[in-house]
Amino acid sequence: MSELQDLVDEAQRQFTICNACRYCEDYCAVFPAMEERRLFTEGDLGYLATVCHDCRACYQACMYAEPHEFAINIPQLMSEGRVLTYERYAEPRWLARLFERARGTLVAAVVGAALAVALVFLLATSADSLLMGNEGPGSFYTVFPQAAMLAFGLLLAGWAILVCVVGALRFWRDIGGPTGGIRGPRLWRRAIGEAATLRWMRGGGGECHFPDAEEPSPLRRYTHAAVAAGFLLTFGATVAAAIEENIFGILPPYPLLSVPVILGTVGGVMVVLGCIGFLRMRREAPAGLAAPQTASLGLAFTWSLLVVAATGLALLALRETDLMGPLLLVHLAAVFAFFLTAPYGHLVHAVYRSVAIARNVQERASSEPGPEPRSEVQERDTALV
């Protein structure tokens, strides 16, 4: 029997007990969706596990958790379900196994990206450009050619997007999503709002029990928000820089008070602070409530993103010194490694969770009572008026 089928069988056992108890049905979106099902498939497990925000409030409230003989542990079950879901929908299949060796994958990606960057540098430029201070417009391109930078970035980003989109479409189909997707602006607003505000990370209303099982706090939600907002700001900085260069003909590096630099600086600082917060919380979090692969994936992603942000800020601060060349190569290697691992690491969590939330919003909307049918008397009275 496969590992996934074993987990589905265990989910069937635990979910059946939860459906009989229903103590936690108001805690989050997971339990009402669970109550709509009596038999659970692989798609159902992936759906519920991804809707789960790992707030762990249900575990703290559960009267059937260990040492009870039922040994209910929904957070760990959901954590294992998420990892197997990511692996199941990743393509190609031989690369999907990278989810099982997250740290080794990260090291391999960094080494591969560093070698690629070094090879392009050695073939296209000279050692003098690496160790000398470069100032003025276009100085970055004297260290690393613009064409190679764009080719690497677009190729890796395109590959990451393609793998994530294909996986998300397969996931949507397996969790019962209709062919036409989610329809209606109201449902889209609800789905985007719940995903952006991490509504279900508040558990039963007392915030998240991570990392402290006894004292719930909003720290994890705020840290998520900082990293997400910082990531979007740095993406905005990249877009602004592209506009500056391709529309206005202004080459980087840009002044400190320019839009790309301001967005990149604020976003980079937010990402660094958020990643440090994540690392601290993961160190303090109790064991036994998450799959080992989840912790490994989370650490690999956090360190990868932290290195990208930190090297970017260092490059900004030292861009007019002799360290600009080496820092640029290190930053590019970190960026390329990040994109290499993106479809096979913790970043896909955001993709699948957004899909699962959209499906959950759609499912809840279909079960909401509509307006009561008008009686014949009401119809006749309206006609008379």
C-alpha cells in the first residue's frame, strides 16, 4: 500500500471521529468542509490539508488527543497531507521527489546556480571588472552581461510558473473544482480577502498556537504578512526598474530616492525581518505537530529567501565599492537558486493554499441559503401594486 493511501486511511479514521464530535466546527473552514464528507479520497485529504492554516487550536481543544487512545492529531495529519500533495502535483515526477530532501535540494540548487553564474562571467567578462569599483549607468552589466541576466531570469521564472500552474490546475480538478473555475466578482473578492488576510490562521478566534502551544499570539500571522508584502514590494521594484530601463532608457543602478530602490529597500527589509521571525519561531515550535518534511521545506525556503533579500540589500549598500562585482554574482546566484527550487519547495504552498481557499469559498457559497421562493399570494400582491 502506498504512503499516500496509508495517510488517506488514517485521515478517514481521524476525520470520522471529528465529524462525530464537532467541537471544533467553528474554529476554521476545515471542519465544516469535513462535515460535508463521509468518505475521503486523496483529493479530499489534499483539499482539507491545504485549507488548514496550521493554527493548532483544534489540537489544544481536542479531548481525544494523546494520551487518549484515539490519538487525534489533526495538525500533524494535515502537515503530512500537504507534503504529499505538493509532491503529487509536481512535474516532472522525478523532480517531485525533491520534496523529500529539501535541504539537499537547496544546496544542489545553490551550487548549480553559482557554477552557472561563474561560467557566464568567465566566458563573457574579465576578472578586472569583478574586482574594480564600477560606477555610473550600466555598471552592473560590465560585471554580468544583460542578455545573460535576462535569459537566466526569464527561463527559470518561466519554468517555475509553468510547473506551478500545471500543478494548480490538476489540484483544482481533483478537489472538485468546476471546469469554469470560480465565477462571480463577489466570490473572487471573498477568496482573495481570505487568502490575503490569513483569516483562518486565527483558529477559534484566539490567534495561532504557533510556536507557543499554550499562549496563542498573532506573531505568525504578522510574520507571514511581512514576508508576503515584502516579496510583493521587491517584485514591484523589479517592474519599476524594467519600466525605467526599457521605456525611459535609464540604466541601473538607480538613485537612492528612485522608485525601484525605495520599493526594493523597504521590501527587502520586510523580507529579512520576516524570515528571521520565521526561523526563531520554528526553533521554538514543539515537535510532534508537523511532518519532518514540512519543517525541512520551511527552513530551506526561509533561508533561500533570506539570502536573496540580504544579498540584495548588501549590494545596494556597497554598489559603489570594490565589492560590487562579487556581491552582484552572489546575489544573482541566490536569485537563480531560488527560482530553481521554487516549484519543488515551500513556495508552492502559497499556490495550492490559494486554490484551496477559492474552492472552499465556492463550496460554502453553494451551501448558503438563497432567498426564499415567493408565494403565489406575494406574486399576486406585487402584480396588483
